[in-house]
Amino acid sequence: MKKLIAGAAIALMGLAGAAVAEEYPDRPIMMMVSYGAGGATDFQARIVTMTAGNEDALGMPIAIINKPGAGGRVGWNWFATQADADGYTLAAYNVPHFIAQSIKGGVSYSADSFEPIANWGADPAVFVVGADSPFNSMADVVAHATENPGKLTFSGAGLFVGHHIAALQIEKAAGVKMAYIPTKGGGAAAMKAVIAGEVMGGINNLSDAFRAQEAGNVKILGVADLQRSDFLPDVPTMQEQGLDVDNSSVNFRGVMVPKDTPQEVIDKLAATVPEMFANPRVAKKMQAGGSPMHIMTRDEVKAMWAAREQTLKELLAGL
Amino acid sequence: MEFIYYFGDVFSPLSFLLLLGGTIGGLILGATPGLSPTMAVALLIPFTFHLEAVQGLILLGAAYTSTVAGGAVSAILLKIPGAPANIATTLDGHKMAKQGQGAKALQLSFLASAAGGIFGVLLLIFLTPLLAEWALAFGPSHLFWLAILGVTVIGSLDSASVVKGLLSGCIGLWLATIGFDDIMGAQRFIFHPSLGGGINIIAALIGLFAIPQVLTMFAKGRRTEGAEVIEVQKHSVLDATRELLRRPRALGIGTITGSVIGLIPGVGGQIAGLVAYDQTKKFSSEKEKFGKGHSEGVIAAEAANNAMVGPSLVPLLTLSIPGSPTAAVLLGGLLIHGIFPGSDLFDNHPDVAWTFINSMLVGQVLMCLFGLYVAGLAARVAQVPQSVMAAIVLALSVFGAYSVQSSMGDVYVMACLGIGMYFLERFGFSAAPLVLGLILGPIAEANFIQGGMIADATVGKASYFLSGGLNIFLIAVVVASVAYSAWMELRTRRYTTKEEAQA
């Protein structure tokens, strides 16, 4: 009996080895999201992977697994150190979050620990103020901050995330000191602080801010991106308002695999996944939810990661 | 009265079928250890991709309502609280089950859940604009004081003495600091990789409540005379209803505490049950019966945690801010159909908004009916011999802890905390204050740091935390709560010394 089991096991292993290249994927795939169920990343990951089981995509469904905690560090630590590099374990990435965290230290990953597959979305940071705020443009904000150094409070979803990067860039560009208040509980808590008047302004995700503006709760003063957003054609970018803020804080979301994943698997994924994201059903759902899409291929993402790491190293050097 | 107009939509064949499915499925998911309401609702989201917006929300609303109540089943029968909301239910509910009153405890919990739940949804229907302002009134300083108020409850909660209660609360507060600090990103006490994310509250709950009980059962060994097979007394629903009506105070305090606390974003759901339990105990004429299988404890806890469901959705539906993790998942369910909560929802999609709210109302009634049916069946669980029961609870505990985020690390955490708690219980410490510390620690800390940063940039810490009507009111309640506990402690001590002197 023992021999039989051993024989079967060896046969299975042989099969698995040969099957990697041609047959991948031959079973459902798991995708780890390092934020909780219901968050923007989780929500979007579920939408963009919903067509994975179609014949023209991977032919196998993708199941989402949440490993939230410590601003994403828990999930990415797990992914870098414990996940199987066999192509059946994918993860969602958030840039600049994980790159900024790896520069700051205390985690067991860096941009080199992962291999990007494709990017699906780009959610720029925006500056919001309460609907009844006296500020009507970034110039008003900067003027107030110049008169009252360190007194202008503005919220964001934590330290070393896109919001914090945008805050640092705005302060640097305007040459002022403001009081950045990191909140616990993500963008929702930061938005609540703005609407309730606990802080004078805030950095938030474009998609959430767009909803809050539609509901009449906030005004959006500027977008921290290179061009205006399709969702907010009337809101000028920071650069248009004379603040030298580029797209370093834009929250790029996409799919990656651990470093030692077989090259054939990476190639197969890199070819199929952007196609899968481009499915019109996906685009419709993303559009409905106010989530901006931005599909990028593996090579484009690689270049974006490298550029981001460069900028963030310079920006965070002083902290 | 707009909501009555949309009642018809709830009863269209497909909607009602989904409502039934969501309710029954929710009860089963809720009763499964480790599956919190948030997880259950998240699991159902993919199904709503293929449904109309209204129908998708009916499914999610029904599931939310019934998973909160379903958690009582495992809390009462197995002493495994399915979610933080059910902690208070275990305190008296499991004792009742041990005394053979499992059916009664379950019936009471479902009846109280429905009563509290319906009140909560009615608040949502009639007072939403007013409640939205109230939800926003709580800034960092108020949330800090609210958490401190919760800490003052620790001492009087289910413990042999106030000092032991406070001590186990402190252990909980310390455990809460483990992991990456959420605001600064500093690492604290991470001596094992599975602690990186801190101690997962669901895994901790399972470990602290279920494991000591499993160990106790195993410690009794195979001695047949020790294997007490609990007789389950049949209990009629009518008697349960009468019992509920005889306890209007527990029901009232539970419902009101649950609705008020459930409203506060970020805090409510987790502590509503515990605070309601403690308040009911303080106002009860039969204080000494609490913790020994008293029906008031179950009624207050369950009324509170279902009353919280309606108000907890107020910040989401009016301001588009999800106030709880479950609300965040529901937000996803709305967004996927291109509906933005807030004025857009009530102005442009009133059919969706009101049908959703109505379905929660009808869901509460259905949940109660099925719950009562389940109560009859599920109480038989207690007839299983202890050795078998211990194995089942252990297996469910491991399964539950693992399934929270598919991680063995949580299972280790659960096992360690459980073994530690087994020894602590032998010295008269209790799990409830420990868990309360674990929940409140991060709330108090984050709000103190955040409030402190705002204060430093504006008016200074002293005036930020100590002035303003709501701050002063909360501080007064804290002082009153501490004074009351101290006074009760002194009074009982005087009595005991007198009795000892006479003896």
C-alpha cells in the first residue's frame, strides 16, 4: 500500500512538472489581496478577475483571499516569504504603498521580491475640503498654510501610502508646512474626518471623493496626477495650479507573482491578463463603480515600478 | 411613509425567494465559527454580480441581518462567539445551555434579536437625517473617551472581583498592541511572523472562549460518571415570548444601547452587546444571577447586537461613509450596480433604497421564525456526550480560526491564547474583560494619537480633549461608572467582612 501511494505521488509530481508550461492553469488560481473585504482594492480585484474562468481568458476561476493588516504589510510579507511560486498564487499590488514601505524598512519585501504581470487601475489622490469650507482652490489652501505654518490640518489614510506621498509632495512644491493627520481605517475614516469638520482638508482617493462630491459633502480642489480625470473634467491638476506634483502618489493597482515563478507561467499570464482586464463587461462594472481603469502590460509596469522607486527614495530620504 | 409604497417589491417572487435564501444561508453562515457577518456578506457579493441592484441588496441585507443573529447559535451551544457582537451572549447563554435550557436561550435570543432589530431598522427609516448628524458628532476626542468608558466597564464584567477584571482587561490591552502600529507603522512585540498583523480578533475570540472549555472537557478524561449528558428541556415558544415580555428592562436597555452605540462609525458593532450587557446588569434587581445563566443577559446582548444593524448603515446610506467593515462590503454591492449611496440613492433610486430597507425589516421577522425552528433542532447538540463534543468544538475552533484569513498563524494564536486562558480561568480571571481590552485598546490609542496630532496643530491637547459638551458628558459618565463600580465593590466587601466577623 505504501509503495502504491509513493508511486502515485511520484507520478503526480512528474505530471505536475511537465504540465506547468503547456497545461497551466489546470486548477483554480488564488489571488491574495492585502486589504480587507469591501475595501477599494478588494472590490476592484473581484471585478477585474470575474471573467478569469472564460475560455478566452485563463479558463480557470480566480478566488480572492484577503490577508489584511498593517497597511498591507501583512499580506505582502506573506506573499514574499511564504507563497508558492507556481503561478497558482497571485497577489494584487498597490503602488506606491508597497514600494514606500520597503524603502522605509521593517518588511521582508522590496520591488525585487515580486514579478509584475499587469496593471488594471490607477486611482489618483485628490485634495478635498468640506462642502462649506472657505477654500476654493489649491491657492487658497497654500495661502492659508503660508500664513499659519503647521496649523492647517488635513487627513489621509495613513503613513507611507499614496495619500501621504501626495501630502509630502504638496508641502514640498508649495514650500509650506502643514499638519498631515494619518487616520486608522483607510480612506473612509479620512473622508469622515473631512466631512465632519474634524480637519480642514484631506487627501483622498479620486473614486471615493467623486462619490462624496456627488452626495454634496465635499469640494475637490485638485488632482495629483499628470492630466485631469475623466470622472472630474472640471477639476484642475496640481500642476495646472502651479504646484509641481507629478503622478507619484497615484494608486496603481495590478497583479503580480512571487519572484521565482517559472518564466513560462509569467509569459502566459502577462499575455492573457491584460486581455482579461480589457473585457467590456469588466470595464462596464468598473465604470459604474467610479473606479478609473488603466491597463498596463508587464513591461510598462516594470518601468513604472522602477521610476516610482527612484522618486520615492528621493522624497522619503528626508524622513 | 415612502417606505410602505415599496413594500410590494419585497414580495415579488424572485425577491422573496432571495430574501428566504439570504436569511437561511445567513443563519447557517452566522452559526459557523469564524465566519463573521462581514465575511458572510463578502462571500455573497459575487452572486449579486448577476442580479438586479434591488435583488442583490435584498440578498445582502437579509444575510447581514441573519448572520448577526445566527452567531448566537454557536455562542450559546458551543461557547464559540461567531463575532465580537456575540461575546456577551456567551456569558449567560452558554451557562443556560449547560443547565439544559439551550432551547430556551436560543428562543429568547432570536426573539430579542427580532425585537431589537426591528426597532433599529425603524430608526433607520424614520430618523436617518437626524442620526447622520449624530454619527458625525463623534470626533477623535469623543471616541477616545468612549473607549475609556468601555474600559471602565471591564472591571464589573463577569469577574470574581473588580481587580481581577481590571487585570485581565490590562492583558487584553497589552495583547492589542502586538503587531504593526496602524498609524506610525512601528513594529511592536512581533516575535513571530504570524503576529505581524496583530492578533486577529475572531481567532482570539475562539481561542479565549472555546479552548479553555475544550481543555476542561478533556481534563475530565473518559470517566463515564463525569460525562454528564445534558438533558434538553423542551421549551415552548409561547413561554419564551412570555419570558421576554416579563423582562422589558433588559430588552429596552439592550435595544437602546445597541441603537445608539451601533451608530458610531468604527466602534459600535463590536462593543454594543457588551456595553448593553453591563448596563442591564447594573440596573437589574437580580445582579447576582448574571453570568450564571440568567435570561436577562441573553436578552440584552442579543437585542443590542441586532438593534445595531439598522443604525450602523446610517453613515453609509446618507454620507456614503461605511461605518463598519460590513457596511464597507455593502458599499461594494451598491457600487457594482453604479449606485452611489447618499442623496443619489434616495433621490434617483428610491426603489433600491427602500426595498433594501424593507427587506431588512421583513428579514428580521423571517430570521426570527427560522431561528425559532432551528432552536428546536440545534438544542440537541447539547445531548452529544462530552468527549465527542470536545472533539467537535476543537475541530470547529481550528476550522474557524483558519478560515478568517486562510492562515495557520491565526490557528497558532488561537491555540496559545486558549491555553493561556485555561490557566487564567483557574485563578478566577475571565475572558470577557480580556477581549474588551483587546477591542478597545486600538480604538483608544488610534483616536488619542490622531486627536493629539490635530490638537497640537490647533488648540492644544488639554482643550481639545477636555472641553466641549460631548467631551464633558462622556467624562462625567466615565467618572460615574468608576464611582459606581468602586461603591459596589466596597459595599460587598463590607458585607462579607461583617459576615465573616459574625461567623
